[in-house]
Amino acid sequence: MSKKGYRVNGGFGFSIDYPALNIEIKNSDEFIFKDNREMSTSQQEIDRHKNKIEFIKKKYGIERNLAISVSGSLQSHSGFGSGTAIRLAIIEGLFLLNDISVNNDQLTSYSGRGGTSGIGVRTYFEGGYVFDVGKKNKKEHLLPSSSLENNPKQSLIIAQGKMPNWNFGICIPNKVKGLSNIQEVNFFKTNALLSNEEVHKVVYEVVFGLVASIKELDKETFSSAIKKIQTSGWKKAERSIYKGEIELYEQILYNAGAKCVGMSSLGPCLFFTSDDVVDLIEKLRSKMPNCELFASSSKNSGRTIIIDNA
């Protein structure tokens, strides 16, 4: 997140098996998008999905439309990348329903996502972890992926592979609201100009901390790097969105025995490691009544496609 170096954007992320989305897609005479989740897709996002589908239909001469139903435990605007997953799923569903064969790169390109971080579009297909170094610095505006759909040049992947079989705890503060698309854009405009020193710090933790520890199955170093990244310039800015609320929940987690606490993407979801995630969560339930707490684990496979020909 600096205009002074070789590249801009990039990131590190990994897949977990829960929470998850269920997306049912059928042929329809008109575009229908129904989101049954408590924290659902905004109308602005639905319109963007519709416009993308209309563009692809016109390009391929597809006449039928889609009826889309979204459900599951993965909420929007919580730091899980649900918008990218939904976009890729409905485009892939459109092609499958019309017996049109396309590869993963084509699906990614049509989605318009991945212009800022390649994590969501890569883990959609394969799971595991992804470390990308963004794209060449052309002095353009730094914006979230959802705002770069007309110029989604994909980021350069440096490392991608399977995660160790590690457990993670997830904490979603129910009373802390994530950012809308408009708020995300405004946040980038205000904060996306880090010093080279801040960039160097976080890249060191990602390369020598996260990626190296995954390769060596070293959860202690992984946890240490996650913890240090939370104090980096970009992450501090992301956390400041919530005016100290995230830190309150974080401190409870640390006091209970968490090894590290990280905020996923722009939050407010927190993930944490410990010697025994399930036991720690049970201890925390009475102390964190306003949080959704559950155990998850790393996931080394992408989306599951079920075709019902009935």
C-alpha cells in the first residue's frame, strides 16, 4: 500500500472450512437474487452481480437468466471474502447451466475481482494459502477489489499451497458492523499510502514469519507473525475503523489464553490460535456474550459443486 515502491497491493490469506456459503443457482426467465442470511448482500452489490451476468450473457449469446439463492453461516462484510465467492459462484453457475466450458483464469477474469488482492479468487478454486505481491506500480489509485472491476489485472502469486492441519478460533462481534463498499473506498483513499518502512516490516513478517512457518509446520512462529502484523501500519489503520472495540475483544481472547489474535481483512471478524481452541471457546462463551464464537480449521480444497439433474 505505497506508491513509492516497485509494486502496489498484494496480501496473504488462507481458507478455513467454516463458516461457509451455500449458493443455489437455477435457470430463470428473469434475474432473481435472494439472500437468506441475516447480514445479507446490499442492493448495490446485487446490481453489480446482475450487470456482470448481463455482460457475459450478451458476449456468449445466452438467453436464459439466473435465479440465485444464498444461504449459510458466512456473513457479508465481516472479513471473509463472501462477495468474491458469490460473484465467482454465480458466473461459474451461469456457464455450467449453459454447458459452456471455461477455465479458472477465464472465470476469474470475468468476475472482475482480484484487482487488489488475489487471495479470494485463488482460494475459491483450491483453498490453502496464497501470498501475492500485487501488481507493478503505475501510480494509479489504490482501491479495494470491488471498485476495480473494470480493470481487474490479476496480482502476481509468489507462493500458494496447502495449509497445515491447524485449528483456528473465530470470533465475530455481533454489535460491530463491517464497512459497506462506499466506506471501503473512502478508507482506501484516506489510508492507502504507507511509508516504505511500514511496507518492509509487514513483508518481512509475511515472508519470514507466515510463509516460512507454514512450510516448516511451525505454528508458534505463525502465531507470532500474525500477532506482529496487527501492529503494522496498514493493519493498525484497519483496526482504527472500530475505535477500540476490536481491541477490547482481543484482550479478552489473550487473557483467556489465545496465542495470537488477528483481524481478517477489513474486519470485524477476529481469528485466533491456542493450544486447545475448543476448550478456550467454551471458557469464553460467558465472557463474550455479544460474540459469535466457534472453532474452524484450515481448508485445502476449493468450492464444492453439486449438480442436480432431477
